[in-house]
Amino acid sequence: MALAKLTMAVACAELVLASLACGSSQTRAAKAASSSESAVATWTSPRLGYKWALSDEWEFYPMHEMVLPPKRLAIDAVAAHKKGTKRPSATLLVWDYTIQDRKTAWGSDPADYEQLEELGLDMMESRDVEHLGTRRITMFGLDGIEVVGMQGNERLSVRMVRRDRRHFEVRCLSAFDQSDWPCESAFRTFMISEPPPRPAAGAPRVFHLREPRFGLEFDAPDDSWLATGPHVGGGGAQLVWMWRQAEREIDVGVMDFRDLPAAPSEERLLENQREFFEKRGNKVVTAAAHLGGEPCHHLKASGSDGWYRDVLLLNRNSINYTVLITQRKRDPKLIARVAKDFRFTLLESERERKEARLAPR
């Protein structure tokens, strides 16, 4: 049951991460590439476990990237083009796409490829790229999906594969009349290793959440609710804690957008959630509510699988707070209790500034 519900949080995160993968600050990778000959030839990511060595005719170039501290949003975005030309160009995006390790290998379910196609189509639609077609491909020795579109007089190919818990995506922009994949030569030497282990979420336990980094506290209704977490996703951007009691579950999640030029709006995140549930046959309505005493959005999903899911969603201080309550029968009293027992506190940075102001001089 938990894995099925976690997919909702992951799907929302994927759409957000994909749409934000090109920020507005200059990349540290690009700075390193301009100052070191070895950096020009090779990009290595120990955090996400891969190495990209360019062939002689390609070079890295300055690209907007987010490679942030491990407790913040972390997406690798690295760009290259053929020397002396603007096109073809290749942008590599890599991120941790799931907050739990899968029990089955990715690609064993046809829905895995459908999800990749949806991700590619959503990205093109958000950028007004005309969709031309989709096909199955092999890249880096892995099976995946290619979504092709036309942007002006150029051809945009988005190739996506997954290994372990990582999403690898190459966006190749080229002249429209090229019949082959023009970015092939850029990836002759691309090696994927095992990802570093992620922190253990721990065995089910009595747990009272106190998280000053994100300015929140939460207590389950009583100690018969046992918790696991945090479960980590989005390269460290997404944390989720889960409390279970019989056939009921409360998931409390945060996504940290503080290092982005602009955080996605609460309305956009809500729409992502709505689309996710509706595509899976849920009846969805939205309403106004409160979380931690502050106004928020409330999404109510009634599934054909017999589960009722209530999502309370709120953006605050460039952090998204999402609470998911799953039940066999919707209990308004439980929803109200959870919303009340979710409390906002001072962010760690705010507390430090306050203590500095009050310190004797």
C-alpha cells in the first residue's frame, strides 16, 4: 500500500524537478570546466554515481545548473556542444527519482515506460514544443523512451532511462533535417556505477517529528501510530515521514525550494497532484482548508481501489509542505486532528538570526 501511495509524491516531484532543471544561476561545473582542462573533458558525480567523458569533438559549455548542498534540491544538469558550433547540443539531467528503493527492477512493468513518456510530453507541452513522436530506445545500455518534438526550426529529442533509483535524461537539440541521433558521439564514454547508499529510514517506531531545518513539528494522534522515515527523494530535496495504524496512514512530506530562483507555485503543485490522481481513475475535488493554522489547499481523491486520499498542500518560505492521509473510509475528525497537530515553528536559520540579535554585546 505504501509504495502505491508514494508514487503520488514521486510523480509530483518528477514534474517539478523536470520543469526546474534549468535555473538562472551560473553553474559551478561550468566554472570548473572553464578553468581546468581535465574538467572540460570529464564530468564526474560521486553523489549520483556516474561519469561522462566527452569525445574530442565535443566540449562542455556554461549551463544553468543546480548542484546544491545535500540537504537541499540537488539535480545534476550538465551541457555540451560540438566544438565551434551551436548545434547539436546535449543537456544531461540526472536526479534521484524515488523516495523508496523498488522491490522489482525498473522496466518490468509497462507502466514504467508510460510514466517516462508522460514526463517527456509534459515537459514539451510546458515549453510549447510540437510533439512529433515517441519510441522505445536503448541508451547507456538501458531500455528507455525517446520523445521527439519540433521547436522552431530545430529538432528536440528527449531520451530517458532509469537505473536503480536514478533518472538519466538527455535533451538533444539539433537541426531539424538530421535523421540519426546527432548527440550519439558525445556519449561514447559514459559510465554508471552504483549509487551511494541512502540513509536508513528505520524500523517502525513511536516518533514525534521535530524538524527545525524546515520549521515544522508533527505528532500522530497517539502512540499506536508507528512511524518510519525520513524517506529521501529528489536528490535530497524531498523528505517524507510515514505513520501507520491498521489500514490508515499519514504521510508528512517537505520539498525544499529555497535555493531556486523561483519556487513553483502552490497552485502548480496542486494541479500536478490533481492530474496524477485523475489519470489513475480517481474522482478529485479541491477545497480550502488550514494546515498548522495557515490557509492551504485540500485535495480529496476517491479511488476505484476503495481508498480515500486527502492531500493538504501549502507553500511557505519557499518550502512545500504536503500531508497525505489515506483511509478505507474518510474520517473528517482524523483529517482535522492531523491538520491541527501539524505545527509551524521557527526555521533553523530564523532561530539563529533571532539568537544573534538577542545575544549580549
